[in-house]
Amino acid sequence: MVERPGRLEGKVAIVTGAGSRGPGVGNGKATAVLFAREGASVLLADAQVERAEETLAMIEAEGGVASTFQADVTNEDDCKSMVDAAVERYGRLDVLDNNVGISLRKTVPEIDMDDWDKVQSTNVRSMVLTSRHAIPRMIETGGGSIVNISSGAGIEAIGDAAYTTSKAAVIGLTIAMAGDHGREGIRVNCVAPGVVFTPMVEYRLDADMRQHRRNSTMLGTEGTAWDVGNAALFLASDDARWITGHVLSVDAGMSVISRHAYPNWQV
């Protein structure tokens, strides 16, 4: 049997939010590990670099190539330095995975406007800043792939006005960038995760709430960060060479269930 090279062999990737907020594996960590497994050299960016160091240890234990970079992706200087570091360390830039995000779970009357602005800055502005510096470097070597992590919250209400607004904006940003840069060889796609269990949500979910989430999906199961990472890997790779401007829901069918037709799928 002929051994195939990894799907990202020879490519260079940046993953923002490459660490996890607590014990376990978040979306950024899983994505970075999968990128490295498939042959990419990965720059692991995180505002708290010690979190990225944990991801680096996982990658190096498997023989992968990666390094860490401390960056606040709401700061443009940090974003430029991050992109420059990837090119300086590995010679080029092919993939950007925009993974950073926060939530507050407040309604419009409840939320403080400074907190509203913080959510929009972290979840949307950060992707604009990273992309505005990544895109020119991708063009230099013939193109690349940008994967933005949105959420199922971007297309349905979850009781978190700022988060839902920001994740809907990520979808719009994805479509806009795909249209603007397709002829420059840059594909831009979006992953919209559903009820995945990660360190970001673990602290607020007890056993009953996790079961409720499982029951809300067509498959009756709970997703993990690896499901999100595998979707990002596909969109980043040449397997998705003819896909751009797409929103890939990774949610076990949750976003297309009719709650009236299938009431038993809810607790």
C-alpha cells in the first residue's frame, strides 16, 4: 500500500486560541494537534502562552512541529507580529484558524455596553485583525485557507445576545472575505459548532444539562473539540479546494431539527 502524505504536509498554519481554558481539550488545542498530525508546522497563538505550551507538549510528544506565540488578537500590533513570526520561523503562511471567542449569556437589557464591546472585539474584530495581516502573506505564495470558528448560536437564539450577534457577524465576515479574496487564491470558510463539550462550557454544565444537550440533537450524542478540529482540518486542506464561503455546521443535526415534529428529542 502506498503511504499518503499528510493533508497539510509542507504547509504552515496559525491557530489562535491554541490553548484550552482548563483541563481537557478545547477547539483550538484539538485543531492545532490535528494540523500537526497532518504535516503542518503550527504557530500556537494564545494570550496566555502557558496554555499554548500544553498544546505544544502534545504535538511534540507525537513528533510534530510547532512553536508558541503570545498574542492578544484584539491588538493589531500583536496580530502583525504573530503573522510575521510564522513566516520568519517556517518560511510561509498557508492556513489561519481563527478560534478565539468568549460568551456572557446575557440579554440586551442585562448586558453592560463595555462587556458588549469586549465580546464583539474578541469574537469578531480579532478575526479581522488576524486576517488583514495573514492575507497579504498568503497571496505572496499563491493563496491559502482561512477557517473562522463561528457557532450554532450564530443562526439561532441561545439567550446570549452579544455572543449570538458576534457569531452571526463571523458568518457574514466569512462570506465577505471569501468573495473579496477568492481570485487571489484564498478560500475562507466557517465552522459552526453545536453542543460540543469543551473546557469553555464545562464549568456551567451538570449531568442533567449535558443529557439535555445530547437529547437536543438528531444523533442523541454530544460533540467534542475533536469534531470541530476535524472539520477545520478538512476546510484547511486541499480536500476542500473547491469550497469557499461555506458555513459547515458541526452539530449532529441540531440546527435543522423541527422541535414540533420531534418533541421527544428534548428533555
